[in-house]
Amino acid sequence: MDAIKDFNFSSKVNVVIEVKGFVGDELAEMFSGVKVKHKNIDGVVMSLIEGEVTDQAALIGVLNTLYNKRCSIIKVVKK
């Protein structure tokens, strides 16, 4: 539980968002400051979106954009 206590929802945080499928650079440019990497797991393309978000609202904005683009969000991890 200490990790939750140390997490401040109103400050910058580095995250990695794992998405099933291919996320192109044009979508990543919408998020400014993130990088997209791709990996293949058992024939399934996975995209890793990694970078800094300014606060919880910015993170929710990224997640909502991915959801609206019909991306399957697998995991979100604080880095």
C-alpha cells in the first residue's frame, strides 16, 4: 500500500500503456512526449506507449483517446 500513498495524482508521472494491436506514430503525436514501440507476442502485435503525462486528467485523456480509437488497453504501469 505504500506505493499508493506515494503516488500523487496531480503531478507528472511516467507511464507505459500496453495496447493490443498497432498504434501508429500519428496517434502518438497527439499525446506529445510519448514514444511508441511495437512487439510481437505469439503472432499478436502489441504497442507500448511510453512517456510522461502531466497529471491524472492527462492520463485519462490518453486512455479515452485509445478507447475511442477502438484500441484494446491491456495494461497501464507507472514507470
